[in-house]
Amino acid sequence: MRFWWHLGMPCREATLDQLRANLGETKLRLVEELIDAVRTSPEAIDDWVDAVEEAFPVVHDRGFALAETLPGGRARPAP
């Protein structure tokens, strides 16, 4: 919902020119497909996620998982 709201805002975190300058052709196309999916339906988003996770597996940062605390000494929340 937050992403949907953000798409409707007049200001943007990144312009299309910035995306073109910083993303390769493939990833830019995937971002555009995600935006189309968000505008379509939750099912379209799920389909996009399934397709993209196969091409670009999720990177899991194990750094905090190996530590018993978060930065600043706070206890790590239970999964």
C-alpha cells in the first residue's frame, strides 16, 4: 500500500532518468513491469515476484543473524 501511495505522489525518490543511469536495461525493464503490476492487482504483483525471484534470487544478509544483538546492543527480535 505504501508503494502504491508513493507512486501517486507528485515527487519521486528517483526519476526515470536516474533509474536509466543507474540500472541496467534488464533491471530497468523489471522495475517498469513492477510498476505496471502494482497498478494492476495484488495477483499481478505476486506473479512478478515469482518471476523475478527466479532470475534474481533474494540476497539474505546473514551478518545480523550470526550476531546475538543488533548494532547498539539491542536484542534481536524473535523471528
